[in-house]
Amino acid sequence: MLISSLNKVNQCDAWPGHLFTLLLQGELPLPYQVLADTVLLLHFGVVIFVVLGLPVILIGNRIGWLWVNNLWWRLAHLATIAVVVLQAWIWAATAP
């Protein structure tokens, strides 16, 4: 059952590894496929940065990493959180 499900995923055009499969087969992906995967990876990176930013700061201070107290790191983390909160507020205010 699991193997057949994975085979169906491998045949689908909508999973991120599809682009790598196309490239390995010598085919060029369509521009919308590249754009969709780029947006997906960007969002994944933002989520990881927001979620793991605070634990990295706390653990980094505990073990003596100096870069976690860098003003630019802290401001980037805070600004990213602020953008996410602002987007959530705007969505909540405009959603039907």
C-alpha cells in the first residue's frame, strides 16, 4: 500500500522532487514548475527561520556562540516575525 502510494506521488507533477527527476532525465521543467518550487522553498526557509530562530538564540547563548547576539541576526528574526504577524492581521481583517 505504501509503495503504491509513493509510486503515485512519483508520477505526479506537483511534488518538489519532480523538477530534479525532469532534470536527471534531460528534460527542462516548465517555468511555472520552477517558480512554484522556488516559492515553496522560500516559504519553508521562512518557517524554519521563524520557528528555530529563538531556540538557536537561547541554545547559542548557553553554549557561547557569539553570533546569536549579533544585532543583524536579532533584527532579521524580529522583522520576519513582524511580517508574518502583519500578514495574519491583514488576512484576518479582510477575510469574509
